[in-house]
Amino acid sequence: MRKSVVLASLAGLALAGSAFGQAGTNFTITDANAVFLQGATLTSGTLTPNTADFRVTGAAGTDHAFRHYWWYRVQGDNRETAFNNQTGPTGLAGNTATQNFAFPSFSAGLTYQVNSLGATYGQVTSTVVVTNTTAAQIQLHLFNYADYFFNGQDAGDVVSLTGPNTFRVTDAATQSYMEHEGIGAVRWEAGPFGSAALNQLTNTVVDDLANTVDGTAGDREGAWQWTLTLDPGQSATVMSRLAVVPAPGAMALLGLGGLIAGRRRR
């Protein structure tokens, strides 16, 4: 059963998130056999996000993700805050969805793109462009979180850190694997669902991810953290990627690691 063991408090928060999703913001994007569905954007930054689905064998195929979302913290905040109350509905164009946000110290444009990589493989990238909208320098922390459901199950996933910015998720049932990449991220954490990264992001205190990975099998989650220093009017771009791939090195053909991580512009 999906997420069969859930802390009672987190289960309650998840229900609250479903109840307070922002109308017109949920979406589904497709590219051939690859499908990504994101639940409605939250109406409060203190809620737990709605669920997401990621399939690479069509809309009725096996699901590989249970949740995928972004959080932030500006220096001086007393906790992490989920992206919430986007400005207007989600924009859809083919395999791409765009969302915009205006927070007290910065604006954010979030773009999701799903791509098929063949009959049984695919990826979804999420790119965030943030701009300091204040008259002073700010330090901004961004967090990308995923609750893994690789190969349609949540009991036997194993997460390993295979590079400075890549988690690999495997199970005993298939030779393929899933990757969760935080390009240019400076901190990370992966472990049991609900007690690792999600707890750090939804509790009521300031947390930085612990730079730890629990390598045992079970229901697993992971997150990446970026730290940006932005002058007034300055922008930065960060990217994450979730992919189901067939063999080591296959994704290198896409050249994502050389893209826009950490790039700043005025």
C-alpha cells in the first residue's frame, strides 16, 4: 500500500494541503510516454504539499514519485516555507508548465518540463529563476524535495549518493533506476519518508539539510539545498531533475550538468 507507514502528524498535514490547494494551479504535462502531474499549489507556506505523479510508460503506466516540491528560506526567517499562493494560474504549453510567485523579499518563476527518453524512460526538470526585489542584499536558501515511489512501490527503495549532486534510487525488481539531481546544490539529505528531509522542511524551526544519506532499503525521500547571495535586482537560476534511466551515463548525453546552475544575471 502506498505510504503505508506515515506519521500521524504528517498525514494530517497532507490532508490539510489537499484541502487548501490553490485553484487553477494543478497541472499535467506529457511528452510521448512521459507524464508528470503536480498537485495544486499550496495556499500557505506551512502546509505539506499535495502529491505528484511521474510516469514514463504513459498515463496508465507505473508511477515513480509521490511528491515533488520547492521550499525557501530568506536569512532572518524563523523556518522554511513552501512555495505558495502563486500569482495567477499555471501556464501550459506542450510539455512545459510555468508558475510565478511573489514573496516578501524575492520573486520566483518556476518552470517544469517533462521529456520522454524512450519507451520506458523519461525525466522531469524543474527550473527556478529567483530575483531579489528588495533594496538590500539577501541570502536565499532554496530546497527541492522528492518523495520517491520508484517502480510503483515504497517499501524497497535504496538511495545512494553517486556524485556531488545526484541521488540514485534503486530497488531489487528492475535493472533501471531513478535519479534525483540538484544541479549546483550545496547541501543534501536522503532517508526514511517523513523523518528525514520532509521533517526538516515542515517543522517550525530553521534547518539546513544534514548532508547524510540513509542507504538502507525502505520508503525513501530526498532533498537538495542551494544557498544564494543576491544583490538588489539580481537574479539566479537553479535546476533539479527527476529521471528514470536505463544505465549509468545515459543521462550525460543531455548535458544538463553544464547548464545554468548558479548562473546569475542583472
